[in-house]
Amino acid sequence: MGFGIGLLFMEPLSEVVGRRPIYCVSMFLHFIFTLPSALAKNAATLVVARMIAGLAASAPMCNVGGSIADVWAIEERGVPMAVFSGTLLLGLVHLPRRLIRLNALYS
């Protein structure tokens, strides 16, 4: 839920402030609020820490299109965007297969 809400604020804010400050602050906040998730003593602490960490982690996902648009010209933008999108999709598909094979190999 935090990831979805963060998208509504991070993208417009990055257009006003700039992408680099948003990236730096969001990754710092993501790091800081992931630690309480690991050390949570109860469910409420875990939920709140994960919500804030998700809110902070949404910035790189919503700003990647703008970052790619800032670096490459319109004619050259298709391949980098396809590579980024492909890595996300292929990682979700192939990583579990690789882990199953590694588990079978070393078990």
C-alpha cells in the first residue's frame, strides 16, 4: 500500500525538486525503515515500518522512465526502456527456476 501511495507523490515531486535528491532521500529512508522491519517485536511495528519503507522504495520505480528520458534522446530511448522492463520481468520468471536448480544441485 505504501508503494502505491508513494507513486502519487514521488513522480511529481521529482519534476519540481529534481530526480537526484528524490533518489537519495528515498533510498536513505528505505534503508532506515527496513531495519525496524527486521527487528520488529510485534505486528504493528512491522506493518508501519514496511509501509514507510514501501513509500520510500516507490521513488526509483516511478522515476525510472523520467531518468531514461533524461539520458537518451527520443530515437534512442526504446532499447534502454526495453532492457529495464525486460530485467524486471525476466528476473521474476527466471530467478525461481535458477534457485530451484541450485537447491537441487547442492542438496
